[in-house]
Amino acid sequence: MNQSSAEPSQVVKSSARKDGDVCSALCDVLLGGIDIHRVLAAQALGHIGGNEAVDALIKALLDEDEDVRTDAATALVRLGDSRADKQLLENLIGDPCPEVKLAAMTALAATRNSEVVPWLLRILASRDEDIVWDEDEFYATGWDDWLDMQLKAIEGLANLGVEEAVPGIVTAINDDEAQDITDVAMKALARIGPSGIAALAAYLENDDARLRRHAALVISRCDGPVAQSAVLRAIGDPSSEVRLAVARGLAEKNPADERLAVLLLDDQPQVRAAAVPLCGAHHESRLDLLLDDKDMNVRLAVLNLLADHPELSNIPLLVDRLRALMQSPSKLIAASAVGAFAVAEPDKAASELVDLMAGENISTEVQRGVISGLKAVGGDEAVQGLIGVVACDDRQVRLEAMSAIADLAAQTAWPNIAGDTLLAAVSGDLVAAPEIEPEQEKDETADDQEEIVGEAQEAEEAVVAEPEDDVFPTSTLESILGGFKSQAEAPPPEDVELTDEDMEFLNLTGAGKKGRRTIPVVPDVVAHEDVRMFAARLLGNFPHSGVTLALLDPLCSGEKELQQTAIDSLAHLAENLSELPVEVLEALKAEAKSENRDIRRQAVRALGCSKDASVVMVLINTLDDEDSFVRREAIRSLGRLGEAGAGVGRLLADPDAFVRLTAAQALAETAAPGVVETLVEFSYAFEGYHGRETARMLTAIDRQAANALFIKTLHDEERKRYWKVAIEGLEELNRSQISA
């Protein structure tokens, strides 16, 4: 599938058809094609539009295929043309297909056709006898399609603002034996207008707390005197769920609403705790009492609110009270108090937080709170305090400390003390590796050898052992439980070779090791290795040449995960630097030939971000890599360097689908002569697997030329196997180009 010369493309442009021809071609298919093509043409015309499209879709409402009728009605919903109302109404009444009815209802409501209102009211009430229903489908599946129609009728009546529908909707809500439509129906009542809102307000007097909760949430978002009065009743409702529902609704509209203040002093602690984040920031005077609330969740909510809102500083004796809460026996309270204290006393907090961190028996929760507080305070003293936590045994704590240091490094001009800390961490100087005693190392080696010998002996005994005679089960239960093991099982073939992927999978599953393999939630990683690798990850956010050189050592370390992390960070840095140091480039070129496929892939990506012409040949060589992920990354890298024409076109026939699509995207970005023809033909390949994606690419290159090529296919009976792709391609090309 080689690129052709510029001459055919220009011929296509000169004879390119206009959007009207696109619509005509699709209308011809809709009215005369086979069923699958008619369905696709109806869908496409719904996205393209035009007078001719509406006329053809109206005719398609009478198609013998119900799928075509459904898609035609759905297309008319999008187009919203009132010329289709008469036929749509006939389909609503007389078409047995429920999908057609649903689409017809939606389309008629969209054009605000008043003739549909009586029928919607009848559908809302019952399975009306004057409407044709698919009885065979009902008896075959047991599902009454009227239930779907009822919901659609409620939405349509609400969109049309039909107040006569309110009694019917209320009846449907109250029908205990019918489907639960409470949520949809109550939202519809709110949209209908004053009478619907009045019906909602009446539900706040209902004995069912569930109905009151639904009504309270919906009516809290409404306006008008009836809604305002109903909201006040809901705020005083005996059910805490109802009070919380109205609080959430009011807070969505206006968190400063004065009516919410009473919920901060509610009798139920769960209501008070939920109300604090909803409106507490606008009622600072109420927080004074809540900070000493007897319920821990309420106090936690206040502390978290104070940590997020530095302006809330007028609470009496706030700093002293926070200091006392920092010594609370509750770990959660103490940790949250630390965060609030850092915000309330930023000038003095650093030293106190560092002292707190140095205390004995400090909990993990408080440590994390101190880290958050030091990050909020900032400054060199805060960085020094965070450095003291980096070597912590708790992995989550040390990673959060490293992240805080990186955040502080980004807040001031480079270089800075926080940045120097990251550089020291990646070099291994921040947290030194523990020294291993020679005798201990010798003992561990001997233990490992002894275990290997033991496993070998067990394997040998298993091979030499004589098979036991067959023991037949004496009952069905014994047979199920495995009481009989047949010797007729075929032995595994000896000539099977395991691939690298197979071996990697076996290692992950722990095959060959005694006992069941379990994966810990938090990996057991040595602190100095963990800190170094995480620093390599974080330094990818600091585009400075000194950082790239610092990553050179982990890049060449030979440790797979550390290498991958360093390469990934270098790729990020290369995107924001004009050039990479020569030493780094040479190291990346070497890693592009690594035996490890993941390292090869990331090295290729980093090289592609380098903007250096010397890497082009290295990338071209990796287009033939055995790993599809490496090939994809090579294509992207060549595309970023503007070299996508260098052998990328042949990968349109690659066995991997993602490689093919990536190659097509790279070629599309070049917009080279002949690329339109190449991509159109590519869209037909592999059974049209990439048809829609390719058409979207062509939209940015030459829409008219691509239209002409797809229309040409639709006019060619010998290429009928490609019509599906051509129709979908025309839809994608013209989706945003609505014809007049």
C-alpha cells in the first residue's frame, strides 16, 4: 500500500463532489440498498442533515425492516424537522416496534408538536388499546415495552410543560405495584412548572420517608414561594435523611444560603458532620461550638474545613485549641488538627511540627498530617523536617514526604534546597544503603543454596516415585471431591518452548515455588531503593540540564525498574528542553537495543522527544522490533521528529492493529501528496477495522477529496463489500458539516 504520486490526488480534488452529493449518495443507499447498508445510511444522514436527508428519512419510516425504521426515527430526533411530525405520529400509534415508538415520541416532543400530547397522556396512564403494541414480543420475553414508553412519555410531557400530566405522574409514582419511577417522575414534576412543584411539596407530608427524601432533594433546587415554603418544612423533617437531602440540594445552588445554618446545630451528629463541608465556610461563628462537639466525626469535619480554608481564623483561641487537639489520643483528630494548625499559624508552625515529628511513638496518621502541614507552610525549615522522614520504615509516609519535597521544589526558582534534596536522593546520597555483615551475607547464601538443593531433591523423588494404582470412587460424592485420579492423562510434550512472555507470567504467578504466592498490598521495598526510584520519577517534572545528567547514573544502573523510571522521566524532560546532553543521548541509544522490551520502548520514546536528528536512524531500525509496543513507540517518535515518511507506510499492513492505526495517524500528520488515497484504501483493509478512525484523520487533511473517493466506492457495484466502510467514512467526514 505505497503512497501514490501527487497527480491522482489533484484529479480527485478537481472532480470533488460537494456536500449535497454526499447526501444524495447516502439517500440512494437508504432507499435502495440492502438492509445493513440502509441502517448505516440512516444513521449517517442523522449526523449530516439536509433537506434531501429529511425527505429520505421520512420515507424510511415505512421501511420493511424495523431496524431501519428505528434508526430513521432516531436520525429525525437529531434533525428536529417538523416536516416529519405527521409520519412520526403515525409510527407512534401504529408501528409495533417499541424502539420506533420511543424515537418517534422523542422527536415529536423535540419539535414541540401539540398533537402528540393527548397520546403521551394516554401512554402515561396505561397500555392504551388504540395504540398498536408488539404482543408477540411481550409473550416471548415477558417484558412489557409499555414501561419504557411510560418513562419516555413522562419526560416528553415535562419537556413540553404539560400541566395536565401532573395527576397522571403522581398516580404513577404512588402505584406500589408498578415500576419505581420516583426519581424520573419527580424531576419531571419540577420541570413542568408551578403545579408540578406544588405536587412535589405535597409529598413532604407523606408518611414514606423515602418519598419525602426524593421530593426534598428535587424541590430544594426549585424557585418560587411554594418551593421556598416546602424547603423550610424539609429542613425540619423528623428524618435525618430528608434533612440531609435538602441540605445537599440547597448547597448546590448556594452554599451561603442562611437556611443551611440551622443544620450545623442539628440534633443528629451525622447531619452536623455532613453540613460542615456543605456550608460551614459561610457560617464561621457556628464553627466555635462544633470544634468542641462531642461527636468525633463532627470535629474531624471542622478540622478538615479549617485546613482547606485559611481565611477561617476568627474562631476564639483557635491556635491554642488546635495545639491541644494535636495531642488528642485519637490519631485521626490529631492528624487533622496538625493540618489545620499549619494553616492557622504558618509563621510558627514549621518548628513545632518538626518537633512533633521527632517525638517518640508518633503514629503514622500524625506523621502524614505533619507532612501535609509542612508542605503547606513551606520554606527551608519545612524541607529539613521532611528530609528527616524520608528514611521512614512506612512506605506511604516516605513517599508522601518525597512528594511534598517535590512540591516545595516547584514553588521557588531552581536551584533550591528542595531540588538539591531530590538530586541527592536520586544519587543515593540522601538515604544510604544498609551495610550487610559478611557473616550474615554468607549465611543467607548458604540458606539459598540449601533451599535450591532441597527443591531439586524433591523434584527428583517426584520423578522416580512409582505411580499408585487407580482407586475408583465408591460414591458420586467421592468422585466429585477428587477421590479418583486417572492415569490416562497425556503427559506434557517435551518439545514445547516457552517464550519470554510465558516465563515472565510464570514468574509473576510464583510457579515452581513452594507454598501459595501472595502479593502484599504495600510492596516490601528497601527504603534506600524506594527513595532513589521515587526521586527519579519526581525529577521528570523539572526540565533542567543538571537534572538530566543526574538521571544518567540510574539510567545505567542495570536495575530494571530504576532504569525504566529514569528513562520515563528523561522522556518528559526532553519534551520541554531544547536538547539533551550528549552523554544522555548516547546512553538512550544504547538502551534502545536493550534485551528488555520495556526498556527498549521507553528509550525509543525518550529519543523521539529529544528533537535531535542523530536519533532518526536508531528509530528507523526499531520499526522492525519484535515487540509491537516498541514499533508503536518508534512510529510516534518518528512522527514527532517529522520523519514519519521514513518506512512508516509499510506498517499499515502490520499484524498488530494498534501499530497499523499508529502508522496511519503518523502518515495523516504529514499530509504528504497521495496520503488521502493511501488512507482511504487503508480504511477498507482488515474488514474496515480502522474505517471510522481513518475517516476522522482524513477530515483534517482534505475532506472533499476523501468524500469523492468514498462516494466513488458507493457507485461501484463491484466494491460493494466496502460500502459499509464508505458509508461510515462519509458520516465521520461530514458529521460537523450540516448541509443547507
